Amino acid sequence: MLPEFKIAQLRHFVWVAELKGFHAAAEKAHRSQPAISLSIKDLEGKLGEALFEKLNQKTTRAELTPFGQQFLLQAKELIAHHDRVVEDMVLLAENKTGHLRLASVPSIASRVLPALLSEFVGETPDLHVSFFDDNSNAVLKMVEEQKVDFGIAHLFHEQEHTDKTFIPIWEDRIGVVCPNDHPLADSTELHWKELRKHRLIGNGTSRLLEDSEARPLLGASQFYISNMISLIAMLEAGFGVTTLPWYAFPQESKTLKFIPLKTPTVIRRIGIVTLNSRSLTPPAKALVDFILARSQQDDQSQQD
């Protein structure tokens, strides 16, 4: 007969592992240290394996056994799944229509989704939405860990993501971003080799150059800034130049210029990413269908 885990015990285990100690976990759980120790001991009894190495007099740090390291990932997944189910049921009990979770790259999150979500939620006022924005790798990880119903991202190497379905929707071109008074600002298009003469700042979208002839630029960046707000501030201060997709370029900026990269011409495709093994919830499917319908309408209006 399989053992039945208590969510509280799993939380105690994760806290001890992450905080490296029973005392710190007890404080977080608002329980006594002996109570946490008994909780972990009971969990180990159910599993039939030790989760932590035995403490000695030289250290009070709780270190995971090899088995404990493997179980930690599973315990976190069980807790996350439990919390999502409870959250959804609470919303249903409050007569809400459900909970939608999605993640998107910042460029689409700021430029496209506000209008789409506003219209979509306007038709379903009782829908509860959790929205996360991060780079493509982080969005894909949230999809893989089922922290979100679907993601909106770019797949750098689609052949490596056979466990996912990718529906391309938006395309934008890579260009160089620099201050208006920069020597490159008078250009209408640029060859990648021209960037070698200037201080380069790498960012999360720089990987888009990996499979192009501009790949040497990746190793030539003196600085790397992952946060878009910080990146824009450094560019506006004249710290250097960078490459960005068009959607990521701050349209409201009066001090920066976007210059298309002609050689090579690099196009980024962004779309909806879902797991093949997981069906979308009704709210998530409704939003995906809504986005696709609006995208088709936009394409049709551009053709007309």
C-alpha cells in the first residue's frame, strides 16, 4: 500500500532543506523544533529512507542525503500542484469562473497583451488571472513545471522542444539600439561588423544572433544586463549600444533610436507554447482561441 503524504510534512521538509536547518524551518512554520523533527521523522518512516544526513557536533546545518535531493524536486511539485488545486477550488466556491495562469516575454507583455487581456477579461469579469513576465527561457521553464497554463515566448532551438507545441503568432526584426547622438544613429541599416567598433551591451535577447553570421558579437559584449529597465537606462546614459527585437524597443523613448540589422537579417518568432502532455483548462483554451482569432483579424486587416 502506498504511503499517504501530508502537505504540511512536505512543506516542513522543503523548508528544512532550503533553510539548511530545523530551527529556521520551525520559525518559518511557527512550530517548535521538536515538532518539525517529528514531522520529518514520520515522513522518513513513510518513505523508508533518510532525507537528511545525521547531524554531528561540528555542524547544525541540515544536509540532504542523495535520496533527499531527489525527493526535494518531487515534494516541491506536489506542493505546487496542491496549492494550484486549492486556489482554483476556492475561486469556484466564491462563484468565480476559474483561474488562468500565463507567462510572457516582456516585449509582448507590455506591447500587445494589455489590450488583448483587457478585451478578453471584459467578457469574463469573474475570471481570476495570474500573469508573469520574464525572458523566454524562464517562460519555458514555467510551462515545463506547469506553473502556468501556457506561455508566450520564442523557442531558440525548436528541435529541442519536442515535448511542446509552438504556435507562432508575432514576428519582429532584430536591430541595433543606441542613443540619438551616437555615431551609428544616422544609419538606416547596419552590418554586424560595424558594431565591433563600439561598446556592446549583451542582454537576454542577444542569443537570437547565435545561428547567424553575427555570432561573434556574443563574445564581444563587454557587459551583460538582463533587466530591461536597467538596460534602457544604461543605453539612455550613453553607456553603449545593444541589439534588440523591434517589440522590445521602448517606443516611447525620445532619446534612443532603433536601426534594423541588415546583415544578417534576423527575425524573431514569438508564439504560444503549451505542453503536449497537458490539456488546457477551459479559461486558458478560451484565451488562446481569442488571441489566435485577433491575430487572424489583424493579418486580414493588414492585407486589406
